[in-house]
Amino acid sequence: MNTSPAFARTAMVMAAGLGKRMRPLTVTTPKPLVRVAGKPLIDHVLDHLGDAGMQRVIVNVHYLADALEAHLRAHRWPFELLISDERDMLLETGGGLIKALPMIGEDPFFCLNSDNVWLESARSCFDELRAAWDDARMDALLLVVPHSRANNYQGVGDFHLDQMGQITRRKPGHVAPYIYTGIQLLSRRLLADPPSGAFSTNVLWNRTMAQGRLFGISHMGQWFDVGTPAAIQPTAEALLDA
């Protein structure tokens, strides 16, 4: 039985990118359709969203959009699925959110990358984010993960969290304890007065971070960085053993 709070039932899935780090697999296949453990990356994400009780999911498309859209429309999902068409111009993460905002409707809403692979802990990460959301204090709540649960990850981290959960960025030349998972819960306030055209969500994060309204919580399950072909096999093995 789903006992999630009755809010944040809409999610935006970012699926428009070029997938350059996943070449040569993405020369002819959009990265969201690269298969891991027997199914496309985006299906792992959409299955989690269905389990979390989403009612509406928006997916943006650009690179090899026809193949991705055909795949999405060929399935029966347990939610309304809408396409945000960026065929004419890749808008990056921030611009993609702005274009899709009329379809999103809800406030707050989830936003996540289409190449996310993760295992839940005792409770869905979406329920964890819903439970931690404080609308009076937050414009964005990011799901982060420590290095110990970031499989295949070889970087130096992204963020620090203070005792209240406020986020600060890693300083140049240093290591940060948390990695961004690509999953976040957002208020429409974050998107007020945006730049025009293509821009990164980092622009919006920096603005709200300066106002003390960017927060994070740690994912208690396992998360997998599937950015390159070399990460596919170890990720598949871990999922099949779970």
C-alpha cells in the first residue's frame, strides 16, 4: 500500500542530452535507451516513479528524439506521460525546466536525470524527499549520496551539508563528502526570473544557495554512476544480485 503524502506527484525527467561520455553506444542510440540489467536506463527511472505513486511524468527529448519518443509511447505507464519537445534546440537542464513548466503544473515537483540507477533503502527516496520538504525554508531539496554508496563514482564529490541540511559547493582543490544523485524536489520559486534560452540548473542553484534556500538529504540506499560504457556491467551485476 502506498502511504506517501498526497503532494509532489509530478516529475520532470531530463532525457534530452547528447550522452557524449557514453560513446560509442550513443552514436546511434540515445543514452536513456542504453540497456542496463536488461532494460533501458530510462525504464529504471520510470519504474521507480511508478512505484512512488507519480501521477504525471514529463520527459524532454532532443538527441535521437524519434527513437526515444517511440519507446516511451509504446509502453503503458501507471501515470500520465507527456513529452517536452526540444528537437529544435537543446535547452540544457535549466532551460528544459522552463520550457516544460506549463506541463508540470504542480508545486513542488520532482526533477531527475534519465540515466539514474539506484536501489532504495527501507523507504522510497521520493518519500524521503517529501518528508524532509519544508516549503517555508526551501526552494530546492537535492538527494545526495556519500562516496561509500556511490558505486562506479571516481570523482571528488559535489557538496557539503551542514547540520541543518543546507548545501554548499565543494571548494576547488578539495574533496566534498556528497555526490549529487540527479534527483531533486523543486519549488516553482526556483524558476522565477530565469535566463533566456539554454542554461544550466546550476545558475538557479547558485542563486538560491546564496539565499540559504538550497538543501539536501542523504540517500540511504545504493546509487550507481552509469556515465560510461565501463560502468554498465558492474551496475548490472549489482542490480541482479540485489
